[in-house]
Amino acid sequence: MKTSRAIATVAVVAASAVGGAALADASQRPSAPAPTASVAAKPASSSATRRVSDDQSTAKRVYDGAADSVAYISSTSVQGQATGTGFVVSPDGLIVTNAHVVEGAQQITVKLGTAGQTQAAQLIGSDPSRDLALLKVDASGLPALKLGDSDSVGVGDSTFAIGNPYGLDHTLTTGVVSALHREIQAPDGTTISDVIQTDAAINPGNSGGPLLNDKGQVIGVNSQIVSSSAGSTDGSGGQGGSVGIGFSIPSNTVQQFIGDAQSGALSGGTAGDQAQQAAPDQSLPGQSAPDQSAPDQQYADPYAGIN
């Protein structure tokens, strides 16, 4: 693991300039009578007033540029139906999501953008040790998101997450990079390193969605959260929500995974070929969440089953 660099958090605030020009004295008279009328004082110069920018806010710009590339993913297994998020990484229909979103799925469907049609997806490759999966839909000319360089990310950088929390598709949340070089546990127990921590709200259903920078580039794949409650106290199987501590698998790890999946180095095939392996804290509709000894310290999976 790389040595973590201490980087100061910088708050970016758009400050409006305030005009400071003094008003002219409208009552001032000339020292001697003059044949011409006294010149009236001009109102405060319009140049002293800052014009309101016509530019879109950064959050709106990022969302508008990425929303049509974000996918609502539904997977069906012997245990029921569950949902997650993904995003397009190539115009010919390659989509990245979390491995645990499609683990054991017999059928996977994808809905792209806010107005897309639901279509079948094929599982190209999956790596539980990195909690990443690559899907393929039959399409061309799709808007793809660009992977940024996660090694260049700094604490305090703005972050934007788009996903489907609790089935509310294409929800935008914003925050900052809270810390770098965190470690989380993959579904197969492998440690994932160099994970990005963010305070952008990530909730059940956000799994597999993109964490974006202010340029609209993907810097991570949202995967896990720390939750104050890993499950509901009434036994209904509900999951705890965001407390402002979320974890995203770095984009450089995602880039390596895509290359491995396309080369055939990973397991793949049609949905349902892989054996069922439950992701940490994953609960499907009608199931109770696993027993947790210290739910206030649990790295909870933000994946939810939404019918």
C-alpha cells in the first residue's frame, strides 16, 4: 500500500464580490458661479455590481453529463429479486457494477438513463476479490463515463454520487473525499486496498454506482458504508442508512479489472453460471439481516432488495 499523503481539506466557496465605490456627493456646488448647471452625481456604477453567472452549478453539470450513463440494475436469483446501480464504460454496451449486485443471478436486466428501456444484460466477468463485475448489453453508441486517475485524488476534493438508493433511480448526492487508502473486505473476504472514503450519501441500492469528480470522471465505484444499524430492530430485515461514511473502490482498480474481464482472465458467461455467494450484510426481500455483534462499527453493504 502506498504511504498516505497528508492533504489539507479545502472548502471551495463561490464568493460574490461587493462593490466598494463611494457615492459621489450630489449636493456639491462649484466654488464660483458658473454658467452651466451643476453636474448631477452618477448612480453607483453598474460595473461595481457583479453579474450573476449564467453557468450551471458544478453539481448540475456533473449530473447532466453522467445521468444517461448510469444504469438501474435488477438481478433475479433463487432467493428473489434485488437491485443495484452500474454505469456505462464503453459505447458498445459494457457496464461496470459491484460483483455482489449480480452474485448468483439467473437473470440480469438493465435500464439505462432516466428514460431508457429495460433490457437483458450478459455477465462478461466477475471478480469477488475486487467486488467488481462487467456486464454487456446489446447496444451501440451509448454515452460512456470516463475513468479518472484515482491516484490523483486528494482529501477535500468534491465528490458526486449517482445511484438508485431504495429504488429511487438516478438520485444525486454530493460531498467530498474524506480520506484515502482505506481498506474494506470484499465478498470473498479479500482485502481491497486504496479505497476512497467519502461523505456523499450512499445508501442501499447505490452499490455499483459511480463516484465522480468535478470533471464528471469516475474516481470510484460505490460499494460499502459504515452504518449505525446493520439491520432493523423489528426483524423486518431492513438495513441501516448512510451516516456520512462511504467507501468506493478506486478507479485505477476498476481499470485493471476491465482489462482482465475483457481478456477472459476472469469467470463470466451468462447470468446464473456462478454459484451463489452472499455478500456481507446482504439481505433480500423477506430475509432478516445477518446477526451483527457490533453494528455501530459494521462496514455495511449499501445493496438492497427492492421489488
